[in-house]
Amino acid sequence: MKRTVLIFSLLIAISCTNSKKDNITDFDFTTTFEKSKGTETPTYPEVIEFYQNLAKVYPEINIQEIGMTDSGNPLHIVTLNPDREFDFKNIRQTKQVLFINNGIHPGESDGIDATMMLFRDIVLGKTEASKNTVLVTIPIYNIGGALNRNTGTRTNQNGPREYGFRGNARNYDLNRDFIKNDTKNAKAFAQIFHLVQPDVFIDNHVSNGADYQYTLTHLFTQHNKLGGELGNYLHTQMHPQLEKLLALKEWDITPYVNVWGTTPDKGWTQFMDSPRYSTGYTTLWNTLGMMVETHMLKPYQKRVEGTYELMKSMIEITEKDGAKIRVLREQTFAEQTKQDEYPVQWTLDTTRVTRFNFKGYEGKSIESNITSSKRLKYYTDKPYSKEVGYQNYFKPTTKIKVPKAYIIPQGWWNIIELLELNHIEFRTLEKDTAISVEVYHITDFTSRKTPYEGHYLHYATSIKKNNEQITFKKGDIIIPTAQKGFRYLMETLEPQAPDSFFNWNFFDTILQQKEGFSPYVWEDKAWELLQSNDRLREKFQEKKKDTAFANNWYAQLDWLHKHSNNYEKSHMRYPVYRVLR
């Protein structure tokens, strides 16, 4: 009997092996990039079909649809795990996760091709599979842009022959939408991110800007803003390791050259990635993030090959340091909610500069053949290597006192939906309850004069605050700050933070006064108010010492109205309340 079972098992194993071999012959896993000798990138349907076929043949690969995009097509994630386990709750018990995002700007297609080849080479055994790191990729994030193919809009870019467009199906730049979630794409990304909960995140791009010798540049999230031991690890260990590993493979890399309209030979400043950007958003959950920025003018084949090698190097780092990274992330989650203050605005620390040898090209300002002005020209036949200063240290300028909790009235359901999307924990009041809270009033802000990603973004926001006892209604929500979404709450609910919901116009209805007064009616009531309130009368007389105020009759009536019970409490009062510790 045992012999029969053994023979039967062997026959099944042989059958499965033969079936797999037959399946392999059914598919050609040579990519469009390779077939075209490094000059072309595949269409969106071709990319998805490639991964679907990989998953059919190799059980180490899983592809699934999660969420919808503005294009009407679902978003996909592809997972590569040699253990063939694709439940992320189980994966996180024993392994770390490296998450790769591609095609956020589909004209910057280097990562799309490099990741296809990387996943294929790992399952074919051409590239060593990692034992403790699971790879996850979004093959193409901006599907609408990928379907809008052309040959001209990447004006500065050297290949491929045809590519997608930067704007998505609704013409949003998705790398400005991670915190505001205007698009279905961004909402689907949030679903994926909180499902995967990656330890390390890579977003593949192609740069614009200056000319220089490098094919590869890196843009790690700003280490001071990340802070603590996790930020220190990113800055002093992960970053140097990546450069060293690539140097061993004869791939030079430099920090992202954040220079526009001039040459980089005098150095430059690190780009600060706020939460509107992918790495700024993922960092809110202490995920170590970086953008790959290949240089636009280098040949497409070289750019893709460089992206491939960079991702391999990051896999090596994640494999080697995975346990350390996981411990540092968990420590950061545990410690961050204990801090009394949280920095919401940053400025460059000009006292600290990182110096290194930069490989550039000479650039000069010469006469333009087209305009009457000068133009910048780089001379690639005149390379140089010289020491430059890289300013990559920042310091906080505005800190806020961390509250114990926030309270949001249920009427702001659009905000509550975003909190739910991002797995923020809160409880709902079961009955009307009077609570002592700190109240913000918006005192000043500046708005962009032109539209920016569907908004007239506010900035330079300032507030005043006072303590009040407010009766909140049954159904209003209380959000404790002691949770994993701590950074997300600070960056979205504190109006002075650059990417706060206030600055993205979610609360603009409070900025408009809904009730006013007719001067001829209010004049008599205002007079009665002044006669009955000595303190107010004294403040009014003091205010009238201001000549401009004294000469403006309407401003005087308006000032009195705003100091009366007739003035609506909701005007300029920020409707997110703080419960202090």
C-alpha cells in the first residue's frame, strides 16, 4: 500500500513538473524592452499580461486587483515570495516587505521595464531570490496616463520611443495626491499600502533639471524629518550602503540634483518630501522611502539597467538589515506618541553641509539663437569632478503641542472618510457630551493665485487658540493620538502643517462669513451695545487711534459686530478640536 502511494505521489510530481515545463514553453517572457534592444517600453495591457503569465507559470508570483483608478481600470499588485505565502498578516510574522511603485508618471517608464525583468529573473533563478524579503510592486500606478501614449510630451527625455503621459485620466499629477486623495488611484494606493505595510518603499522616476555625468540619482526621504534612530539609520547606514553597493557594480550615483535653471557646480539643497509626495506619505508610517531618479538625457537602455541594479542593491540592504529595520520601525511607533511637541514646519539648517565629489559637465550662459536673452548650455565634452556642498540637514521652525486626542464633528464626513481609508482609529460619542477643548481660530493664510492640482493651496497659515467647553453631539468622533497613524494625524489635522487638510482647502467653508449686517440696522444696535459695555467701549476707542480704522466707517461697524453675540461662532473657527493631555 505504501509503495502504491509513493508511486502515485511521484507520478503527480512528474506530471506537475512536466505541466510547468509545458506552461513555460507557452509563454515568451522576453520583454518589449529587450526585444527592441532597449528602445521601447510595453503598453499597459502588455505589462499586466506579462505578470499574469508569470503568475500562471510560477507559484512564487501572485497578482491581484485592489481598488479602482480614475481610468476605469483596477489597480494591480504583484507579489513575489519564494515561500508562496501571500497573506500579508502571515508574511509580516517572519519577513520584511519591500514595496516598489512604478509608472506614477508613465512617461518615466524605466522602473516599469526594470521591475518586469527583475521579477522574471528572480523566479528563473538568474538573480538570487531573497530569503527574508518579500517583493511587492504596482506594475503601473497611473493607468490613465499609461493609456495616453505619445512620442513628444517628455520634451527633455532621451527615449523610449513611445510612452505614457504625466497626468492621469483626470489630468492629476498623482505624485501630489497622496495626502488629499482626490483620485481613485490615491484611494486605491492607500488600500494597498495599509494592506502591505512595507518596511522599505521605492518609487521609480526619471529626473528633469541639470545635466551631469550620472545615470542614477537617489532621493531618500529627509532624515531629520523622519527623526530618531530610524532617521539616523536611513542617513548614516542605508544611504551609504546603497552608494557603496552600486559602486562595486560600477554604477555611480549621486543625491537628486535639485537644481533648476543653473549649474550644480556650487552645490544644492535636498528636496523636502512633504506628505503630498509618495515618500512623504509612506514615511508617515515610518516606512523607509526613496525615489529613484534616473537622468533624462542618458540612453533609455542604460537608465533601465541602472534602475534594475539599484533595486537589486536595495533588496540586498533590506535582506541584510531587515531585522534591524523592523525593530527601529517598531521602536519609532512606540516612542513617537510620547513626545510632547511635534514639528510641523521645517527650514534648511545652513550650519551643516555634506561635501562630496560631484561629476558634472561645464555649463555656460551663452547668447541664444532664438531669443534676445542668454541661454544655458552644457558641454558634455568638458566633464569635471569637483567637491560640492549638499545641504541635507533641516531643522524645525514651528512645533505644536501634541494633544491627547482630536474631536471632529460628524458633519465633516469627508475628513472622516479619509481617516477611515488610512486606518485611523477613533471612537464615536454615544451621547451628547460636554468636553473641555482647545479651539483654533485661523488668523491668517495666503493662497496660491493659480490652480495647483485641483486646489488653490493655502500656505503661511497662522492661528490663535483658546480653551472652551463645547457640547459635542452623539455621532461626533474622538481620535486618540496614541496610535500608529500619529504622524498622519499631526500632518493632516494641524492647520499649520504644509499638507494639512486645511491648507488643501478641505475647510474653506469656514473662511466665508455666512451672516452679515445691514449698516443702517446694526448702527442702532451697535450704539446700544457700546452704551451697555464699558470695557468694549474702551477697546473701541483705543482701536480708533489707528488712523486707517478711524477713517473707515464700515470697518468700525464690522469690528463691533465681530465683538458682539450677533457674530457667528463658526467663521474662521477651525472645526477640529484638541483635547489636551
